[in-house]
Amino acid sequence: MAGGGGKGGGQTSDTKIPKWLEDASIENIGRASDVQKMGYMPYYGPDVAAFNSMQKQGMQSAMDNASYFGLADPKQNAMAGMPQAQTFDNGMQGYSSGGLYDQAVAELAQRRPGQAAAYNNLFNDPYAAPQQGAPGPGGYVPPEYNPMGGR
């Protein structure tokens, strides 16, 4: 067998990561650590638009017609059981699941306080305002809080 066997005399080579790439990687890992500590960010805006007056009138008309043929209670309100629509900053009316989320979180804290505390301890305090120039959990200082920008 010419050229030798499969054993012995291996070669080694070093790959150097450029300094700019190493620095950017370290910064990205720090930012990822900060982001993962933010926790879930609930949405409190409208999830579904509310019915407008024409839609309400159309549903009530259909209900009234059904009651005329004995298919529904004549006194039934088509909007019965619907929650009160919320009016948002832009004047739009709709429904938000934000309140239901808050109720579910409060229920978890009441029924399983240890589990809720363990979960909450994984994340930053969502009600605490960030301090000027204070580093985040990974040491990263967001540029808006650090006049020098970055770390």
C-alpha cells in the first residue's frame, strides 16, 4: 500500500475567529440572555372588533323574524351575553383578552403560589422601570439607557 496506512501522523490546523466577529458574538449572547429574561409580553389591545350598530340591528332583525315564526323567544336580545365593548385610544371599539390573561395569572398565583413564584423568578420584574445606565441581567446596557452606546 503506497503512501502509508490509516494510523498515525495526523495534521492539526487552527482556525482563528476574527476579533470583530468574536466581539459581536459575545455581545449577541449577552443580548440573548437579556431578552430571554424579559418573559412573556401580553397584548392588551383589541383582539376582535366590536359589532357596529348596523350589525347589531341586523342580528336583532333576524332574531325578531325567527320569533315571528316561533323559532325564538320574542323577547330575546341578539346581543344578550355579549360583554361590554371597550373603547381604545383611537376611538375603536373592540374586545381584548388582556383582562382574561391577568385573571388567569392571578388564579395561578392563588392556586399554585410556589410554581408561580418559581416561574416569575426566571424573569425581570415587569413592573420595575429600568434604571438609567443600569446593565441588564447579562451586563448589556441598551443604547437608549447608555449614552456611550452598547456595553
